[in-house]
Amino acid sequence: MDFLADSTGSRRLSKSEALELLKNASPIELGEAANSVRAKLHGDKAHYAVNAAITYSNICEALCPICSFSRKEGAPGAYLLTADEVFERAKAFSEKGAQEIHIIGGMYSKLPLEYYLDVARAVKAADKNLNLVAFTVSECVLMSRVSGKSLGEVIDMLLEAGVNALPGGGAEIFDESIRKKISPNKLTASEWLGAMQVAHEHSLRTNATMLYGHIETPEAVVDHLFKLRGQQDKSGGFKAFVPLPFRKGASDIESKGSGVYDLKICAIARLVLDNFSHIRVPIPHFGDRMAQILLNFGADDIGGTHWYEEVAAAAGAMRLNRTEDFMRKTIIAAGFKPVKGTSNYGV
């Protein structure tokens, strides 16, 4: 616990210190330290966005054991949106006040690269001013494999089509022995990090995530955070770290999450990730009350309205009537000043 006792913010938390804190420090001790770091970076400001989600398909060949959303091709409930349908949804969201659209889907190798480009163009055709956060690096790597183009070429084409940033999905947890059990058919940790390196080299900023509360160990959590910190040291393109609590939903994997664990994960992330400007705790995943608490445990962003979010909802996340007024009131009630923007933080 020496780091908490004598920390002035002038030195980095070591891996052994982080593991000791995660295992043995109380949530209050961690929270006080993380809140101090947060205050130095952001004062009493807390970010939010008015945005919406479009999930173009739930057809996925990865079929991760942790996922409650994906479907096999031809299965009941499986769907694939056309670019015209994406356009109509984006237009409706824009007219409702959304300033940003998040797009993800499944790993579906029958889709050509042009499909993804048409989806991005459809959003920009609906409203050229929409900030488009589209396609995980797992999807981008699949586009590369299907098209025969390099990942860098694919990213340049996505940029030209209107993509402004990448979400951080697919990271799950980097420990390979755990990945083989929860997401065996996705990118390996080194492939995910390598793809992020390419994205950052092509001036595409991204988020970084970590899925926790399943079968991970404290060692795996700390390893994940330190791999992200190391990648940020190299490429510098991560905008925000987004912890994602696992929900069992229809999965056979049990959830071991708890409110106390949420507090410790958020706080240790803020202490370890000294080269990340933002820690985002999305309201669809945490709910409004936990998001308020986490603003005092290192987080500075409660995410967006995220209208029509489907993936977390399929696993049992709360569906709240998240208007802009709701977001602002949630932040104010927690004792902070709301700052409206997009997930690019004005960049």
C-alpha cells in the first residue's frame, strides 16, 4: 500500500503494486487515490454525449461463449441491415438530436469490404456532421482478410468513407488462457494490440476496453491494463479506457461481478493508465446510479445516450430513457459539471 501512502503522481504504478492494490486495498482507499488523479486531470467536469447505436447485424461466426447477442446465419432472429436501412436509422437519430453514431456488428465473412464502406457512407449521407465511431478492429481485420487488402489500406478506405474513430470492442481480457474459454475465435491479444497500432499510425483514434467479472483473475486484470498502458506509450491513439462489466444473459459462463468490484476496477484503471486522458463508464452498462458513484472513483465520462443499444441489452443491461436532460441531471446530481461532446472529446 506504499503507493497510496506516498504517491505524488510523479511516478508510475508498478505491476506488482497494482496487483497488491487490486487484491488487498479497500475500495475507499483506491477511490480516494483515483479521484485525486481524476480531479487533477478534469477538475469537477464530467463528459457525456448525445449518441445512438446501429448494430448492422447479429450474425456472427465467432459465437463467443460469453455473448448473448450473436446468432448463426439463418437462425431465428438473425438479421442484416442494408445500407438504406442504416441511412434511415441514422437520419432518424440525427433528427432526434444525436451528434454521434456508434456502429458494430458480428464477424460475418460473407460481407464484402464494400458493404462496410456503404454503411459508413450511408451515415454521412444522412448527416455529414455526425461523428461516426464504427467497426471494431476485429471487424477491420476481417475486412482485410476478405478483401485481400492490408489493414492499413482498409483503414484508409474507412476514413475516406467517413469513419471518425474506432470503438474499443474485442479486447475482452488479454490473458490467452482465458480468451480461449470466453472468445476462442476472435483476435489474439497481440493481434488486437497490433491492429490498434496500425489504426493509430493512420491517425484513427480509438477506445480501449476490458471485459471483467467472468472467469478472469486479478493477475489477468492487471496484465490487461499494463498491456494497454504499454500500447499507449507506443502509439498514443487511445482516447478513453472503457471497463465493461460482464453480464451472464444467455451465456453458460457465470458472472462474478459486484458493485464493489466495479469500484475497484474503475479506480485501479485510473491509477494504472496514467497515459489515458479519460475513463468512461457507459450508463447502458452500469446504470445511472453506479455511473454517478464511479465519477468519484476515477471516471470522468458516463458515456452517451446510446439510443437503441442492443448488445449489452441482450445480456440484461438496463434500458433507460436516456435523454440529454437525463444525462445532465445524472452528472449534476453526482456533484459534477456536465460537459457535452462526442467520444472524440472535441478532437
